[in-house]
Amino acid sequence: MDIGLIVAFIALGTIVGFLAGLLGIGGGLVMVPVLTSLFIWQGIPQEQVVHLALGTSMASIVITSISSMRAHHKKGGVLWPVVRLIAPGIVAGAFLATFLASVLSSASLGIFFACFLVYASAQMFLNIKPKPSRNLPGMPGLFAAGSVIGSISALVSIGGGTLTVPYLSWHNVDVKKAIGTSAAIGLPISVAGSIGYLVNGLSADLQIDYVFGFIYLPGVVLISMMSYFTAPVGAHVAHRLPVPVLKKVFAVLLLGLAIKMISSVI
């Protein structure tokens, strides 16, 4: 590996972990645009560059999601009955969405991702929170909701918190329980999505060392290693800084990343 690429992955993992702990955001929102630029810099064919960024980002989220899930479980913040009912839809949606991603062009995926970044930016900047108005549905309803959340999460390579927390809050789930349950749901999303990108990338034959499907293993290892240690630091700092202000600043950053994403693939 190029030493510059190693440094870039370490820096990315450090930043992603810190932001995840500080603001509670999914690392994919930052990782995918940055990885896309890094892979283009490495000369990877543009028609596959976003697919590789999505798969690598999704696999990098697995370790972070385990750490986050354990932390929320220790605080009693996970509604495990909800997780058990919604997980089958999550897994099905996330896995099947990777098949769709594999046939879409990098430009199409990049535009979809950029649109999602704009949505996430608006949600964060305006602090949009749905008003609780109903109770959680039964198994069929949760399966359907999980399928949608899993599908979109796999297509933009996130742990699902941007979608799951508002959904649970809308159904009268306490916000702390919603965040904790969302953290637990992030594990099946990341695992199913990673397997999907691995399977669907096998036929791509990228001819790159240490690439398995659409997953670049060295990137996953370096990013995960750093984010695992910096996420607790971000969580600690969150109690000392004005997080609402920081979220607005980060929302502006997301808009910048959306523009960068589109310019990279078009």
C-alpha cells in the first residue's frame, strides 16, 4: 500500500470515530465521499469506484456498531423485542439493496448518495424531529419498515440511525431508547450490507490487491481500528461542547461533501 493511502485511512478512521461519538452520526456519511476521492486518486476505474467506497464503508461500520450496541445495552437503552421484530426486514432490505447497487452506475449511486446527504444535512441543521403520533405496528409493519430502512441504509452505507431514530420517535418511543435501539439495529444492517457487497463484487474482478468483492480490506482494518478508539473520545467531548452548534456546522459540511461527491462521479 502507498504510505499516503495508509495515512489517509488512519486519518479518516480517526475523524469518523470522533464524529460518531460527538454527534451520533453514521460514519458512512463522511466515509463514502472521502473513500470515493481516495479510490479515484489510486486510479480505480470510475465505473466501480462508488461501489468500492460503499462496500468498504459498510464493512468498516461493523466494528463500530458492535461497540455502540454494547454501550447502549449496558445502559438499558435497547428495546430488544423491537430489534427482534424489525431485524428480519432490515437484513432482507440491506442484502437485496446491494444487488440493486451492483447494477447501478457510479454516477447514479453518487447522485442518490448526494441527495441523501442533503436530506441528512437539513434534518441535522433544522433539528427536525417528528411529533409522536402513534404506537409501533406489529410484525408485518415492522418488517416493512425494516426493509425500507435496510435498503436505503445499504445504498448509502450507513448504520441506519438517520432513519431509524425518527421512525421510532414517531411511534412514541423515548428518544434515548430510540437511539439505543437504532444502535443495535446498525449491526444487522452493516453485516447484511457487507455480505451483499462482498457477494455482488465478486464478479467485478477489480484486479486490486486485498479487495474482496466491493470491500477493500486494508481500508476496513485501518478505519475500524482508529474509529474504535476515537468514538469514546468524541462521546466524552460531547458533554463539554455545544453540540447543537456543532451539528449545524456539520450539516454545512455534509452539503460540501454532497457537492464533492457529485463532482467526483460526473
